[in-house]
Amino acid sequence: MAYLARIFLLSIFLNSYVFADENIVTVNGKPITQSQLASIKKNLGPNFNEQIAINNLIRIRLLSQEAIRLGLDKQSDYIIKKDLAQQEILSNALVAEKLKDFKPNDETLKKEYALLQSELGDKEYSIRHIVVKTEDEANAIIKELGNGSDFAKLAKQKSIDLATKENGGLINGWANKAIMAANARDTILKLQKGKYASAPIKTNNVWRIIYVEDIKSIDIPTIEKMKPNLSRRLANKEINTLIESLRAKASITPSNKAR
């Protein structure tokens, strides 16, 4: 997304600015410069091909010049996109500036690894559920289960969750406690394999009956293998802290229409 935004903003300003560096080619009297090419190279990295990049810059220049000739740069949709693209590029530049010297030490990585282990837990769960509209419906299904009805068959018959009902309520993939819904986590973690919850859970205005299909141990990679991911987690936390700091100091007032 950031790369597309850069290309979009480049197409906006290519016809308006002349950079104080070497020109590669001119299009209708407007230069394409080495600095513009260098920006493309920085984004593409090993996928960079100079001639393809130059041809793309020429294509963008031609199309943007024609758009300006037709007056498209005066349209409100264009002006909004231009502003959003500029904001995104500036925000990405700030993030890059803040993280340019960010390199967590081994002790910090070890603490983050321990925190990750705690967040994930030591088990993953394969879950089935039956989703219904009311608590009374959910309790009636739990009563049927208590009388020996098969969970998967009831899910096919009565669940309103179209994504899982045909598969007997089976939710695709495995869930660890970090990705479980908060109000379902405690219930799931207490259940053994092959058991269902004795009470329904309300989520997003529907009621769910939970069944644990299977449980397995989580195989977390070693800290050495996880270091790149741990560094990214820590970097994201740095940026989130920055955002919260900026938000705390900012004046953010919703308009009456947005309320």
C-alpha cells in the first residue's frame, strides 16, 4: 500500500516539480530525474529493473499530463486521494525515521519471547460451535446435547453460521488463547477434548455453544528463529506508543454528523 501511495503521489507532482539533480529523460518538456528513479529503486529493491522503471515513469508522466489536460486534477475525488496519499507517505516517513536506529538487544528479545509464550499459551484448540439467535434456542440445544444428540448433526440442522454449519460447526484452523474472543477464552480453556460448554456464550448479538474437537501442544520456534518476528513486534509497539502519545496530546473532536 505504501508503495502504491508513493507512485500515486509521484504521478501528482511529476508535472509540477523539477528536482535539482540529473535528468534522465524529458516528457513534453518535463524532466524525469535520477532522484525519482532512485525512489523507485529503493522501494523495489532486488526486483528493480532500470529500463522498466524508466518506462513506467514515462507512462505515469504521459497519463498524468493527459489527466491534467482534461482537468481531472480539479475533481474532488482526485483531491481527496491526493491528500490521503500525501498523509500516508508522510506517516510512513515518520515511522521510518523513528525506527531507523531501532535494534532491540538480546535481553529485550528474551523478554518479548517470554511474553509471546505467555500470550499463546501451551495448547491449540480445534473448535466446533453452534450459533443461534436467542439464549432460549441455545439452552434448548444444550439440553438436546445432554440427552445424547450429536453436536455436528445439530450444528448442520440449527446453526445460523453459514461458514461452518455444513461442516458440523467446525471452525477452520487451530486457535490459541491469544486469538480467542475474550468472552469465549475462559470457557474454551476449561473444556477437555470432546466436551461442550454447559452454558452458551453471547457474542455480536448471537449465542454460541462451544465444543472442543481436539487439543494439541503448540510448537513455538526457538528464540533464534523468532528474532525477526520479535523485532517486528517490538517495533510495532514502539509505533503504537508513539501514536498513543500523539493522540493524548491531540485535539480530536468528532463533528455532530459523525456522532
